[in-house]
Amino acid sequence: MRSMLFALLLVTAAPAAAQHAEEADRAAVMATVDQLFGALASKDRAALLGAVVAEGRATSTGVDAAGRPEVNSTDWTAFADRLARSTEQYRERLIDPHVHVEGDIAMIWSRYEFERDGAFSHCGIDHFDLVRIEGRWRVLNLTWTRQTTGCPGR
Amino acid sequence: MKSLLLALSALCLAACGAREAPGAGAAAPGAAGPSAEEKAAVMQPVRAFLDGVARRDPAALRAAIHPGGVATGVGCGPNGQYNQLFTQPLAAYVETVVQMPADQREALFDPEVRIDRNLAHVWNRYEYSGGGRMLAAGYSSYQLVRVGGQWKIFNYSWSTRPQDCAAQ
């Protein structure tokens, strides 16, 4: 009876422990995204650079005025510089993110919504690559799409 | 005793079967997701990239990439210590990877493909082998962009396992 009880404890403990670790990883990854989005809103250059790998890339995929596909990409230092010079208020939020964490890399694929000066601006998909170095998650790459029509609920 | 066993069983049923809530899928919410054809179009430069690495063919690698992105590995430092970050422009990375020993190969497993407009992502497990043994394993992430109707790898990043550093 005691060995059966012990076996049952092992069966319950291992998956529960694994799930707890998964949830902790996911929470840590999302906390880094929160830090990045907080820095976007507050235009805090140091907070932004503290949430990213500077040599990573912030990249938009969209279309130019003639409708041709266009890729605009900078490293995070240039992104932070542009943010510091901007005068509009930005706010971004993720909707129902899909997160994968495997060891020390992670990814997020998510719908996002973006506001400028308190009004809805556009939506799209964000994809984040994140890395964990010395126990700390940082956004490496963020690549996104952009649309002004067809946004859910708008 | 029996009631305690039942209570523990219930605990497992609650926790063991739980899954992450589904997030945004490969297309707009409510849509069916990318077709097999669309997925194959995204996978083509990824497979061409790995094939180009295996054949040490820089021209094939250049054709599979958009030169604006970065290649990043979380892996082994020069003294075999784990958790070093290596980042370099992807355009430079493709020139260095062809210098690696010719018998090393990377295999890709269970790719997940997501697409939205001109952005795609591939997430897969990989194994890297050479000299008849596995040298490294982990996960790869490819962010791709579509320009001129063609998918190109923009950013490429990967993990390795701590034990892979001891093996090298």
C-alpha cells in the first residue's frame, strides 16, 4: 500500500512540476515583453535596451505607397534612438499570445494592437525571438506585420 | 487511505492533462491556417539553407536569405562553457558556416510554420551530427519575409544544450 501511494505521488508530482516550470518560463518571457512595451510607452531608452539584445533586429514587413512588399529593419540601438526622438504616445498590447520556451530560447507569435496618442492606430502579428543569458530573458528579434483594416473588434 | 488515493488521482487529472491555451494561430483568428502549399513555400528556403550548409555552398545560402537580419546562437564558448550568446549579421554567418568540417550535417524535425501576410516563422527541433555522432541538438527559429513573391530567411536563431558544450 505504501509503495502504491508513493508511486501515485511520483505520477502526480512530475507532470505538475514540469507544468510549474513551463508556467514560470512563460511568465518570465512575458515579463520581458511587458518591460519592452513599458519602455515603448514611457520612451525610456535605458529600460528598452535593458529588455533587448542590442544587435538583434526590430523589423516591419509591410507595403510601400505603391503596394509593393517592403522590409524596414534596424537594430535596437537605432530603434531606441528613434523612440527617444518621437513625440507621439505609443501603446502596444498583445492579444492571446502563443508562446514556446525551449531551454534558453523562446518565441512568441501573437496578434497585437497599437495605439498612437490614445487612439487605435493599427494591428497585426508580432513575432518575437527571445534568448535567456545569465538567467535573464531578452528580446532578440521582433518582426511584425501591419494592417489598418480588418483588425478584430475594430 | 482510499480517499487519500482518490484525492491524489484527482490532482493528477487536473494538472497532468492541462495544456497551454491555444494562441494566435498561423493566420487571422477564425481562419483555417496556412495551406500545405503555403507551408511548403515557407519551408523551401529553410530546407535550401540547410542543404546549402551541408554542401558548403555559399551561393545557395545567399539565395535563401534576405541580407538584413542576424544569425544568433545560444551555445558554447571557446572554453566549453555554456550559455554564451553569439550574434552576427546573417550575411556574414553564411560565409563562415561553409568553412566548417564537411562531414557535419543538420537534421530538422517537426517544423511548425506560421504565416501572416509577408511574415512567416518556422520553429523546429534540430540535431547536428558529424563523425558518426550527435554533436549538438536544440531548437531553431527562422523569421522569414516575403519579397518579390519569394520567402527569404531574415533572422535565424538557435539553442544548444548545456551538455553539448562538454561534447565539443
